[in-house]
Amino acid sequence: MHRTTFHNYLKYEKRFSPHTVQAYLADVEQCSDFVIATFDIDNPAGVKHAHIRSWIVDMMENGITPRSVNRKLSSLRGYYRFMRRSGLIENNPFAKITGPKVGKRLPEVMGEKEMKTLLEEIVYPEGFAGSRDKLIIELLYTAGLRRSELIGLNCSDVDFARMTILIRGKGGKERLIPFSQMMGKRLRKYIEERAQIMEDSKMHDALIITDKTKRAYPKYIYQKVTSYLSLVTSSERRGPHVLRHTFATHLAEGGADINAIKELLGHSSLASTQIYTHTSIRRLKEAYDQAHPKA
């Protein structure tokens, strides 16, 4: 009952993606299972902060990273805030809970030389498949898109007159991303090629489609990006988000205003964008250490 209501709250009021909703519910279920098994408490109203601390210790002892623990705690905080606001519990057991400290992890990024190789020297397949694969890489890198945003793009979101793309981000927030004349020509050519292979142009308006003309899906995009990035880097992290990180880092290194980067990325808080200034500084320090005789 409570979790069904919480599910509806996440889906309709918070407007979280299906993946995020399932992650929240899974975290709530995991905590509930632990409290029932360890303390024989099956009512959320009976959960105290000491029980939550025991759950944190159990997770840490089982090798769950501090970052993952904090993500789970965030889900539970949301759940208990909802429960208290709905009048289902009186006290929030998370009021006295602080998560384990997490060391700052700078994002993995590609170098400019690697990106040049990826976009100008790598040979893509012939025909529509090659055009699509290259467009996937280019949009993730030149527009800084999240994977879900790329998948959600429609042909009608591309405004050739204004040279912008309408992006639907987290929480249903929309933003406009500009594109260059060269990208405009590539998009126009791709959309023309796409129209030629679609059996029914009215079937759907998805910009990025699979070889079977269906809308692309998360695993499909991940595999495509990983495959191409493996040609230019040996880094373990080669997913679509690496290209988003690279987009933001290269903007920061090029002197772009941090607030402009924030808007382009669709961040709701400037704090989320600050990491790219740290990355830029780190790379400057690396260049200094390698080149300066007194380093």
C-alpha cells in the first residue's frame, strides 16, 4: 500500500524516469528486508536511526562502496520524507543519519587528440549505419547529451531555421542546444537517409534508430559508444557519459563561462557543474608537471 503510493509519487509528482523509480523502490525494499530479518520490524513507523546505522554498517561490511551507500540513503530519505509528509509516520529515522564520506572522483574524459581521431580518422560503416553511428558520437560530444536524452530525441526536435535542438532532460525540463552549420548539414543528410529506410514514416519520429528502424534503447547506445571509444582509448570507462564529461571539460578548458556550461548540460545546480573546473585545473597541473623544468 505505502510503496504503491510512493511509486505513484515518484512517477507522477517527481516525474522520475522508470529506471530511477525502480532504483528507489529497490533501495526501499533492500532496507526493509534488512530491518525485518535483523530486528523483526515490518512497520516503517517502528524503524529508528539505530536500525539504519546497522544497515549502513552491514552494507559497508559487504563491500558496497560509500558512493553506492549514499545513493541508497538518498532513496530512503526521500521515502521517509514522503511517509512523514503523508502522515504515515511521526518521526523520520534519517534525521540523525549521515552517510559515509566519499572521496571526490574526477570524471573520465577523452583528450582532444582522441576525439579528433574518433571523429576524423576512424572509418565508420558504409551507408546509413555509419551515418547513424557517427551522429551518435557527435551528438553526445558536441551537445553534451545524456544517453536518455539522445534516445528521446525526435526528428521534429531539430530546428534548422534556428540551428537548435530541443532536449528533454531530467524531470521533464527542456533546454535548447545550438549546433554548427557543419552539424546542421550532417543532421539534414542523416534525416534524409533515415526517411529512405523507414517503411512507414508515420510509425515514429525517433531521430536515432536501430538497424530494424526501431527507436534506439539504452543498451544499444552503450554498446555502440563503447565499441568506438575502445578504438581510441584503453580506459575502462568508455560509456556514453564519458562523452558528456568530455564535452563539458573541453568547454571549461576553452574558457567557457561555468554558468553557460551549466545551462548546456541541463544541471539544476551549479555545484554539479563545478567538477569540470576541477578537471580542467587537474589537466593544467599535469601539463605543468610534464613541461616545466622546476615542476
